Amino acid sequence: MENHDATPDSLEQLEALRAGKKISDEEYQTLRDALERHELPRHMVSTPSQRPRLRKSWRQRQLGGVCGGIAKFLDVNPWLVRILAVLLALSSCGLALLLYLILYVALPWDEDDVALVWHFPWVYAVGILLFFVATIFGLRWMNSQVVIVFADTGSQLPTVTRWVITMFRYWPLMIVAAVVIAVTDGILPRESAYRRVFRWVALCIVVAFLAVCFVAFWLPVRNLG
């Protein structure tokens, strides 16, 4: 039997020691009997004292859980670590951010949090990204067709149509925005208020964007008719 610093003072602690295979079944029965008689020898069993290991903390996370894990390892307030991390990121020209990313990839999740960890939905995010990219290129193609039709007829494009056509010249930035939307929606916790607000805001932006594009296509058609 191992030597420890403190003795279990309840059946729950004793059950935890047994579940963690810290004691044998015979020792468990002996200690249980002693606990029930309030005669537990202090030299026999105790809760194992283990030095905390540096891991990411899912319960203490705000972004990736790295600062929460460091705070748990150092036994300090997580917000103190986060404030120091932000100050280092601002004063190190991005080196602290690079270190954060390295730690996020290298550190495992806390063993107590593994069952809670939510993994990034790659298939879902890629589906969102492909939808946006297909929409962007589809609208860009429609813009080009409108320009061709008006060039053939010698008519002048409406102002909103010219604005939308100019906007689609920056289609790489639109794809970057689509990537940001897909990744952010995948990172946010599934049942969090942040994700619901983000989805509503993103949906409103997309609907407004499509409405402007519809008006930009409808006006030329109406004018030609």
C-alpha cells in the first residue's frame, strides 16, 4: 500500500481511491470497516498528492483553454494569466500569439475535461465554406453576363449594378470572409449564446448581401424590358 499525506474521511474518498486502483479490494474492505467504526489508522491510506501537469483546461477556457490550463498549473486566477498573455501579445510583435498556437497544438486537454471537449466540425465548416464560395462565383458570373448584355445593347448600367460589379472585383476578400464565418461558427460552443448571436448576425449580413445583388440584377432586366 502507498504512503500518503492525508487520510480519507468519507466513503466517497475511499470509493475514489478504489476506482483509481490506488488500493486493493482487501485494503478497501479493511478501510471501509475502519471508517464505519471511526477507527481508520492515519498511516494506512491517503488521497494521492500529485503535482499538477500543464494541460489545456476546457472548463476555464475563453478561447483555446491554454491560459486556463496555465492558471490551473500555477494555481492563480485565470484572468491574471489572460491579461498577461494579451500584454505579451501586444509587446512581442506576435511572438506570444505564435507561442499560444504552439501550446494549443502541443498540450493535451485536462484529463477531467476530456469528456466535455467539443471537436471542430470540419465537414460542417467545409460545407458552409463551399456554399459561400459557390454563391460568390455564381453571382460573379451573373454580373459578367449583365455587363455583356448591356454592352451589346449600348445601355447604361444602373448605379447599384455598377457598385455590385465593382464589389465583386474583390472576390478574394469575400472568400476570406466566408472562411472566417465557417471557422468562427465551428469554434464557438454549440449551445452557447455567442454562437446564436453570431449566426443571426451572419445570416442578416448574408441576406442583405443577397438582397442587394438581387436588386442589382433586377434593375437592368426591368430597364431592358
